[in-house]
Amino acid sequence: MERTTRQRSAIRAVIDAASRPLSPQEVLEAARAEVSGLGIATVYRNLKLLVDEGSIQAVALPGDSPRYEPTHLAHHHHFQCRSCQRVFDVHGCPGDLARLAPAGFAVDGHELTLYGRCAECMAAQG
Amino acid sequence: MERTTRQRSAIRAVIDAASRPLSPQEVLEAARAEVSGLGIATVYRNLKLLVDEGSIQAVALPGDSPRYEPTHLAHHHHFQCRSCQRVFDVHGCPGDLARLAPAGFAVDGHELTLYGRCAECMAAQG
DNA sequence: ATAGATGCAAAGAGTTTGCATAGGT
DNA sequence: ACCTATGCAAACTCTTTGCATCTAT
């Protein structure tokens, strides 16, 4: 039986409160505000556990480590800022992507990642 | 000045001859047919060098290590088989993706990866 | 002969795992 | 009290780097 620990609650709360998908490191830093001695191994273990139980999901990114976000209802994609590396949700989807695949290939999903500058970095005009 | 070595030639040849983007490990295995003592460090060093000089390009994939392919002229995307993990080129692009980004965000590029079963794995009905 | 390239092994970075202990239930 | 969860450190995997040696020019 799975237990409710301060660490697990903090990790879940941080992800639920975030407005964007977080990296394990971001989760660690944010959750340490609540549980100061929190270790990275605990973060990884809980991310895996929360993914398995379905309350959060991993966001795989091209060439970067995964981010984690609450399980959403709607299909959506992501935007990664080339300046601060943070990832944001993007709503909407071009749709009908299966037609792009070569003949004989079965498509059952896709990942779309947009790149550029987030509003904050644009304002800071880095 | 950059030299022409058996290792470098073999690595370049393997990538040019492939019909799909190859992982460093795939490059190593294929190039060893030509240069038996080839080391993985040499593969990595040459991949970086070839990317820098522009003759090949890295294909970043969500949650997987990069693959390498010759520099193509046309913008295209990729398909990764969930069964054999191999990556294939996909021609075409849904286009007009910048509109999906939140207001204030500047989009300057994108990556699209399709997932499913490649023709070969479909035939093997794994 | 010179200086870039290679192979090996060690070093890094990120993630996972083993183990003794802390702490939910 | 029992047994899961934690923190630390070691182990792992993938990639990069240091160094002595090899080799293209």
C-alpha cells in the first residue's frame, strides 16, 4: 500500500501548481521550499510512481531531459524557449499527421515541439 | 587543417549510404565493417566535426539520443518505430505551426516526430 | 617532421539502485 | 510493529576529455 509522505505530497503539489511542465531538477528546487532535505533520488522515484499511477505524465523533448506535468484531458503540444530552456504548453494540434508517414507504416501518436523565445525572454530581449 | 582518415571516411560513408538517420551506436557498428578497431570516442568526435562543418545534421528525438543524417535540402520530419526504435524520414510538414504558440512567444522552428510501427515491424507483426 | 586523429581509459552529467534508517499506517 | 519511503552513496549509461601513440600531409 502506498503512503502519503511529506516528500510525495510536496512533489505532487509542485507539479499541480506549475503552469508549465517541470524538469526533475525544477521539481527538486521547488519542492525543497516545503521539504528542505529532499533528495533528487526521491524526486525521481516519485516522478516514476506518479507517472505509473497516472496522476502526472512525462513530456519527452527532442534532445532534452523529460519534463513532467499533471495529466491533462486535452491533447496538446509544447514550446521550448531557446533562451531559458523552459517548456510551455501549446494548445491545439495540426491534426491528420498520419498521412505524412511512408506507406506501410502505422502511426499511433506524435510529438510536436515548437522552438523560439518565450514572452518573458522576448521582453528581456536577451 | 583537417585530415582524411580511414575512420572519418568510413563514418561519413555509412551516414551517406543509410536510408535513415543513424544513432552513434549504429554508426559505430556499421563503420566497423570498414575499420575494425574503430572506437566509440572517434565516432562521437567525428559526428561533432561533421555536424560543425555542415555535412551531416543531428536529429533530436523526444526521449532518445540523437540520430545523424546527411544534410538534406528539404525540410522534413521523422518517424520512430516503437518496436525497433529505428528512425525514418518523413517528408512533408503540416506547416503554419507558429499560430499555435501563446501570444508574445516568437516561434523560429519546430520538431515533429511520429510514432508507431515501421513497415518491417508491421510485417513481422511483433 | 609536424600536428591533427585515434584508441583507451578516466572523467562528467543525469538517472537508477542498494542499503540502513526514518516514519506512515 | 510492519513495511514502505527516504537519503546517501555507489552503480550505470551515455557522452566527453586527457594523454600517449599513430599517421596523413
